Amino acid sequence: MGKRRSTCQPRGGWNRSWQRFWPSWLTTPSCHPCRPSLARLDTFETTLGPPAMNNPSTAQQPLCVHVKGLAADYDILTGQGLLQRGAEHIIPHMKGGHGVIITDENVAPLHLETLLESFQAHAKAHPKAKPVRLDVLTVPAGERSKSLSRYGHVMDSLLALGIDRRTTILALGGGVVGDLAGFVAATALRGLPFIQLPTTLLSQVDSSVGGKTGLNAAAGKNLIGAFWQPQLVLADSDTLATLPERELKAGYGEIVKSGLAGDKALFEWCEANGAGVVAGDPTLLAEAVRRTCTFKARIVSADEHERNETTGRALLNLGHTFGHAFETAQHHEGALLHGEAVALGLCQAMALAVLRGSATEEEKQRVTRHLAQTGLPTTAQELPGDHGAPSIEVLLHHMTRDKKARDGKAAFVVPHGLGASQLERTVTTAEIRQVLLATGCA
Ligand SMILES: NC(=O)c1ccc[n+]([C@@H]2O[C@H](COP(=O)([O-])OP(=O)(O)OC[C@H]3O[C@@H](n4cnc5c(N)ncnc54)[C@H](O)[C@@H]3O)[C@@H](O)[C@H]2O)c1
Ligand SMILES: [Zn+2]
């Protein structure tokens, strides 16, 4: 059964804010009379026993994608009920008896309890097994938690917990939590075992796979980071039921991107099933995650550290040179979601491909029609927010300063039909202007 230990009481500045973001039901047992054992689960003991592998009579088998890495391989499991059975999947990957869950203030009240309960259930089923201690660090939701200062606070709190090299870091949340927790795992004691529990569609299909972790710097997004592969990714489709519809659709933009970049069958699957995916059908969501992760795993396995200039991980940036320029021009956090910017960027990449003769007008229209049908923006006028589209000059300025730009020249992943693409550095400013004009910019 869960038992609180007194050794890791919140202390110091960060821990005060940690307390502030701690969901009240965890600190106040009376708020949750039905779950008295979950009171103050800042530290939680359960048991490290043999994996109670899926009981076929009750557990739906998850879909599995295997990722081959340079240092180690790992599985991405997707399907329903994965957090509910979290302990049985996670415990076999825990080297020691200590895990630290890093989550955010939105996700903790929604999904942390399910995960913790799975450890309780496991402890009940294996009373003689070695105890597992779980600590939880909760950070504020949103991009600002991917900062050096938040990283410093988390690291201090983590070190105060008495971790050792076998402590496993568990990231429960979207891409922000995954990137922050992953960077913490990569750097604490020069590297700790890491497990991703992604809870947004974007993080299930993109950020939790491939081992990129990192923080934002004053000079730009994701400029500080490390490659650090997880031991396991558990992408539970049930967690997506609480995700705001707009976030779900934005995540879907990255799925379409994957299909267009290098997997025609995935794009065609999207055309047939996209409506169900954005409506939140859990079976279709799991299948979309499986297909997209299969594609990303193939790309990442062949180019783990992004050394291939034109056809490796670079292809995952299809639509992103355009999209990032819109995101950078948009100063208000949350006004434009990454996947929304990518959706518009995909339409612009298709327009560029038509201009350069590597895709047909009909193919471009197919992509635009599909994104529009799933409620994603396909022109600058359709972007959310009431600040209007940024000017072409501003967008050009941001593109030439993009991370992938060289000598002030923007790089673009250009589609070659549907399901193939290549990074090109020969796109002219005149071509970019023409594309921006044709997609509603002025
Ligand atoms: N490492 C990579 O390879 C990689 C790839 C793509 C994106 N990213 C990064 O991922 C981040 C974006 O990820 P994101 O879109 O998941 O954003 P996010 O983590 O900010 O999540 C979006 C919002 O949804 C909330 N949320 C998360 N799960 C929820 C759930 N199940 N129910 C309700 N609310 C939930 C979060 O609290 C947040 O408010 C960016 O920082 C981006 O740079 C990284
Ligand atoms: Zn992206």
C-alpha cells in the first residue's frame, strides 16, 4: 500500500512553488474520501515485483512500435488503459526501486491518480516484492516551463530527493513536460533512466519519440538540449479524452505531416480516418499513433542524431520553416498552436512544390481539402487569434533566421508528390513570396 515517507518533504523556494501547484486533492485527504491512501502522495511506496503482464481476460493488448536506437532499443506502446496498468509496464524497466514523476499542473489532477493507483494495485498483488518509491514534481503548464530557471528548480528538487543513478524519471504530460523531464533525465547525475508517458496527441506522435529533449533559451526555442532516449513510451489513448479539441486537432497536423513527408499509406489512411481521429475515437487514435510512430521510428533509427542533411530527421520538418515563422511572429503564448502553424505550413509547402514542379495542383488541393475538413487552418486568414496574419516581410525575416537556415538562406522540406520529400536549400525569396501571397499573406 502507498506510504508516505518523511525524507522528501518539500523544502526551499522551488518546493514552495511545487506545493503551490500541487493539486489540492493530494494534499487534502478529505477532498477525496474515496481515496484516503492517496493523500499527500509526494512520496509513495509500492512494490517492485514480477511484471503482472496483461491478463488477456481484462486487458486490451496495446499496439507496439519497436524503435532501434544506437545505444538501446525501446518500445512505444499505444492503446487504451495503459496508465491504468502503468505499473505492470513500467516496473520491468525500473532498474532501482525509485521513480520520480514529472508532470504539469493540468495533467496531474487528470491522470496522475490513475498512474499511482496502478502502482497501488501492483503492490497489493505482490505484497512480498521489493518496495518502489515514487516522488512527484509538478511544474506549471505551458511553454514557460521549458526554461533554464524551471530546469534549475526541478533539478534542485530532484537532487534533494536523494536520487541515485538507478532512479527512473517518468514524464507524465505533453511535449513540454517530456522535453523538460527528458533533459533533466539526460543531465542529472550524467544520465538517468527515462520513461515517457505522453498525454497530448502531439507528444504521442512526435515529441516523445526520437530522443530529442530540451529547453528554450532567450535566443530561441529548443536551443538547449540533448539526445536522450527513453526506455519505454506509454501512449495511453484514454488520456486524450481530456485534451481540449483544439490541442487534439493541432496534434493531428503532425500526423498528416508524417504521411506527406514520407509515408503515402499514412496520408491515405488519414484521408479515410482523419475525421474519426479528430473526433476522439480511441481506437483510431491508437492506430494513428501506431502508424505515425512507426514512420518516425524508421526515420529516427536511420538518423538518430540528425546527421543526414537531406533525407533523415530533417524530413520531419516538413511545413515547419513556414510554420515556425508564423509561430515566431506570434508573440502571445497559446494564440497559435504549433500543429496549427504546421498545418498551414503543409499547405504552403505543397504550394511551393507545385511552383517547383515536384507536386501537382491536384495533390496540393487534396492536402488542403483534407486539412480543412479536419478543422485545421489552410490559409493565413484562417489562423486563430485576432491579430491578423504577419506581413510577408516579417515572415521572410524569421525564415532566414530559422535554426535550419544557413548563411541567411532558409531551408525547406519540399514535397515530391504525396508521401515523399526532400530538404532543399535552393528555394528563392521570389518563390517564398509567391507562396505566402497565394496562401493569404500580404
Ligand atoms: N522533443 C521533440 O522531438 C519535440 C517534437 C515536437 C514538439 N516538441 C515540443 O513539444 C512542446 C509542445 O507539446 P504539446 O503540444 O504536447 O504541448 P504541452 O505540453 O504544452 O501541452 C499542451 C497543453 O495541454 C495540457 N495537457 C497535456 N495533456 C493533457 C491532457 N491529457 N488533458 C488535458 N490537458 C492536457 C498541458 O498542460 C498544456 O496546457 C513544445 O515545447 C515543442 O517544442 C518536442
Ligand atoms: Zn512539429
